[in-house]
Amino acid sequence: MTDRPLLHLVFGGPVHDPRALDFTNCDDLDIVGIFPNHADALTAWRGASQKRVDEADIKYVIVHLHKLFDPETNITTDD
């Protein structure tokens, strides 16, 4: 475990296929926020996803920003 925050980005928007990550329009992305840990990001992802659950073409994702900054680390984020 580390004392530094493991940043996670939560965003979503319209996709061509809900089974993939092909967003149709980057101008329509909903940036939910950046969170210091996976647990907070997961809570935000669930809330945003639930608000738009009836829209089949909307998908929200969690991006592990800390892995982009330091891809060599093998730190787990699930608590």
C-alpha cells in the first residue's frame, strides 16, 4: 500500500456500442471528476451510471490515471 493518492478519472458519454469504448462525440462527454482512490471513483461511477441507466447508448468508465503516470507499478487499488 502507498500513502500517495492513486488518481482515478470517471467520465462517460454516448457510445456506438455499449459493449465497447467507442464514444460517439468527445464534446458530449460528462466528466464526473478525478478521485484519490478506487473506492471513491467506484462510488461516483455507480452514481453517474445509475442516473442514466435507461439510456442504452450512455456508458461511464473509470480510468486509472495513476497507471498512466507510472505504468511500471503494480499497485492494486481495490480495498
